[in-house]
Amino acid sequence: LQGLKLRAAPLLSELKSLSGDMHSRYLLVSSKFDDPIVEVDDRCCGGCFSSLPLRITHAVKSGELLECPECGRILTNSTAVTGINGESDEMI
């Protein structure tokens, strides 16, 4: 969990610069969960482990910020916060 928080720091700064709706959503989700931003892993939400529709997983892989339809956590692709070599990448 701590490692994901550290790797998600660039994404968090990106969230702060997004529209008020997504930032408000982040604040709401973070009040409910210690891990409001989770990775999609094998087509599952990294928070509640619910299976995600293929449409959502493809959109997240493409860089869209979407929410898990079950728990509401913000979904991210692991390569969005971690580079191929495991090093942190800056968000584009």
C-alpha cells in the first residue's frame, strides 16, 4: 500500500489540476478508503477486486481516469504511475 501511494504521487498532483468534478470525487473517495487510487490488475479493481468490464480496462490502459463501478475508487493503469523498468514516470 505504501509503495502504491509513493508511485501514485504524480497521479495525485495530476488529479489536483483536473476539473473540479474529478478532484471532488477524489476527496470523497479518499474519505472512505485509505487507497482511493488503485491499479487495474488482470481486469480487476485493485481495491475491491471486482471484475471490470473490458471497455473500462481498455479505457484505463489508454490513460483515462475512470471509477470502479462497484466501489468508486479511481482506477489507473500501473504503467501510468510506474515505468516499464519500475521507475516513476511523469504524467503526460
